[in-house]
Amino acid sequence: MAKLQSLDPRTPMFAQFQEKTGPVVLANTFLVPKEQTESFMALFQRQAEFMKAQPGFVSLQMHRGTAGSELLMNVAVWESTEALARAIGNPEFQRMAAEFPDDIVSYPHIFEQIEA
């Protein structure tokens, strides 16, 4: 299973589920060794198809770092923290998440839009 790290140690992702708000954006940055990018993306595509079918899902985009970076970033919009928490807590999603190799690091964080 990928190692989960917090971008903001004071507010780990799972603690963010306590705040009932929405819509929310899950920004999940992954550090993926180059030799594992293809297998990572195959597994991620399976997860993405599962998530797209979950209640409260809005959209998803995957981004790749430039200049040879080993970073990939998933940006997913959900109607609410509750919908996202239900989808992540689903046993089928958990089985897929457990398939990621141990040397992949995931940095998930939940955001809400503010006026600029």
C-alpha cells in the first residue's frame, strides 16, 4: 500500500473529513518512481472508474510533473466531504488502494474554493 503523508501535519486528510462542507477538491500528489508509472496509471485508472460511479463524484483530472519529475497529481471534485469519505471508505476502493506498491508516496489534502 502507498505510504500516506500529510501536506499539512496539523490537518491530516482524515481529520479534514470532520468538517462537513462542499463542494470540495481532493488534491492528491503522488511520488511515483519512473519505472512504476505505467503500472501505477493502470491501477489508478481502475480506481478512477470506480470513483466516477460513486454518489457525489463531480470530476477528476490527472496531471504529470514537468521536466522529468516523478510527481503525478490527481485533482478530484466532490459534492461534499461526506461523499468523498464514503467513497474512500468503500471496501472495494480500499482493496484497490492496498494494491499500490509500498514505495509510492501519496500526499492527499482536501480543499474548498475561495474567492480570489
